[in-house]
Amino acid sequence: MRNIRQIKNLKGKKVLVRVDFNVPIKNGKVLDDFRIKKTLPTIRFLQQKGAKVILISHLGKDGTESMKPVADCLKKYIKKNITLLDNIRKFSSEIKNDSNFAKELSALGDIYVNDAFSVSHRAHASIVGLPKYLPSYSGFQFEEEIKNLSLAFKKPKHPFLFILGGAKFSTKMPLIKKYLKLADFVFIGGALANNFLKVKGYEIGKSLIDNIKYDFKNDLKNKKIILPEDVVVISGKKLITKKVSEIGKNEIILDIGEKTIENLIKLIKKSKFILWNGPLGKYEDGGGEATKKILKFIFNQKNKNIVLGGGDLVSCISRSTPKAKSYKLKASIFISTGGGATLDFLVNGTLPGIKALK
Ligand code: ADP
Ligand code: 3PG
Ligand code: MG
């Protein structure tokens, strides 16, 4: 894959840059501009070399959202003249990866740059169609994602701890399978742990569970898997910490408990490489404490390689440790901009958007 550093002459060139400015917006304002900030090095580099930058992004699922809040946010950071096209998903041809549409888009520029890792799991026109018609390169953010996430499957440092939380067991199952082979410890929290606890014969009350067919029994024999020994449950209106053997029929698991947090901290201390995907509890409903504590602990580490990813986990970072994203950390901590793209890349080692640049 060629990077923008390798472009010989950018002076006067029109560069179409696919970015992922699909950011949370409320009342016309950007709530978290992490993804926008991450593309600034690419935009500034191209502008400094004399290129005319034309940004392409989607926002929301169906193309109905206005890019205005994003444009307002971008103006705070980019003072030079820049073009931001309208929400690309306004055109149904984008999702269909219509080749005529990609060709028409390509007429707007001389060069194509992908700096939108987090949407590169989608075979859409602006991701895989455009590079067929223009000389194509990766941006800095895109390259940085690949470099850091690859650490997990290309010679990771050991001990390697994989922390997996969140929900939707079916989407995370391939990750468990793969990283049971690569990691030394696989800690399972969030709603994913409920599936395991249930198979182990524990009462999990009315906790969230994914009813899928999976050979849990085999994994339960695997010594690498570490499950919560205590959890925070909602019982009536109260939050109580309980051993996993004491959960009542009407209770709901919201978070991992204190003892489990201690265990996880011990594992973090002895690991050199940590990959973490998905929150450890239902953070939207009072189950965010463990994630917050572990994040705080992780951000104070030194001499470790830490890779964090997942849309929800990253939004927990914004809520609880906003400074974490300020690029001034002592440990080598990488926060991925991706949700689905990060998962797919960690499982498959490539993405449609990466293949399209080759
Ligand atoms: P990520 O986006 O970081 O990969 P997921 O999308 O897999 O994470 O999962 C995030 C969701 O998991 C959140 O909505 C969170 O509330 C939910 N979750 C985590 N733990 C629990 C739990 N114990 N019970 C119910 N939902 C949970
Ligand atoms: C994301 O937010 O994960 C990316 O922007 C992709 O968005 P999508 O799931 O709507 O394709
Ligand atoms: Mg999510």
C-alpha cells in the first residue's frame, strides 16, 4: 500500500480524501471530534504541499443528515481553504458501489487518498470504487491504524492480555476464537460473560444473553479464559455486588464486581501487550464503573503496548478519561477510530478498503 508521503508532486493537485466524519451529533454540535482530529495530519500535509483538498464523508446511516455541524467543527482546526462534499450516502450509488458513480466522483480529483479506516470494512463506492479510477494512497491515520492493530496478530509482545467486553456474542465470537490462539490471557466481561456463566450452570437472572450456538464447553476447559467471579447486579432498584454463584432469578448483571476488577488489574500489571475491545458493563445504565476504573489504571501505565478499540469502548474513554485522547501519554497507547472495521481487521487482517489500495 502506498502512502501520501510517496506522492512526488502535490502542487496544484486536486486530492479527494475519504475521511470518516461519522461522529456523534447533538443539537447541531459535534459531541466528540476524535475522528476529525485524527485526520488533521493528513489534511495539513496535503495542504502544505500545495494540494487542493476535497473531503468526502458519510454521516449517519442513510444520508439524511447534514454535514454542517462537521464543517463548523472542522473550521476550528483548518484555516486554509478546503472543500467538504455533502453527505456521500445521499447517493444510493455509494452503498451499491456503483462503478459509474465512482467514475463520476473520480472526475472531481487527480489523486485519491483513504484516511477513513473506520469505514473501510464497507465495500462502498468512495472506499473501493474510487481507487479503480485514480492513483490511490493511504493517509497517515489509516496507516497508523494498520500498524497498531497489526501488533495484535503480528508478533505481539508477551504476556499478551486480551480484554473482551460488550455485547452481541455472535459478532465477537470470531475474535475469541482467534485470540485464544494468540493471547496468553483472555478476560471476558460485559454481556459476553453472561453466556459463559450460564453454560457453567450459574443463575444469571434476567441478564442480557445472546442465544447462539457455540461450543462454550470446549472454551471453558481452556485455562486462558478468565471470567468474572463477582458482578454488580440491579436488584429491584438497588445496585448490589454479588458472587456469580449468588445471582437471583429477577436480577440483572450490569457490571463486573470489585474482586474481578482486582483480578483484572493484576493481569494488566503482568502483561506487556494489552488489546481491549468492548466495555465491561452496561455503561449507559449505571454499569460503567469497572470500565472507568480499568481505563484510569491503563492510562497511568508505562512501558506497555496498549491497543483500545470498539465504538462503545472509545465513547467510554471520552466520557471518563477525556485527556486520554490528547496524544501526550507515557505508555504506548493506541485508540482506534474504528468499531466494525477494527473488529473485522483484527479477525481477518485486512479490509475491502485496504485491498482496494493495493
Ligand atoms: P464496542 O462497540 O466497544 O465493540 P459492543 O458494541 O460490543 O462494544 O457492546 C457495547 C454494548 O454492550 C453497550 O451498549 C453496553 O451497554 C453493552 N453491555 C456491556 N455489558 C453489558 C451487560 N452486562 N448487560 C447488558 N449490556 C451490556
Ligand atoms: C462507523 O461509525 O462505524 C463507521 O463510520 C461506519 O458507519 P456505518 O456502520 O454506518 O457504515
Ligand atoms: Mg458498539
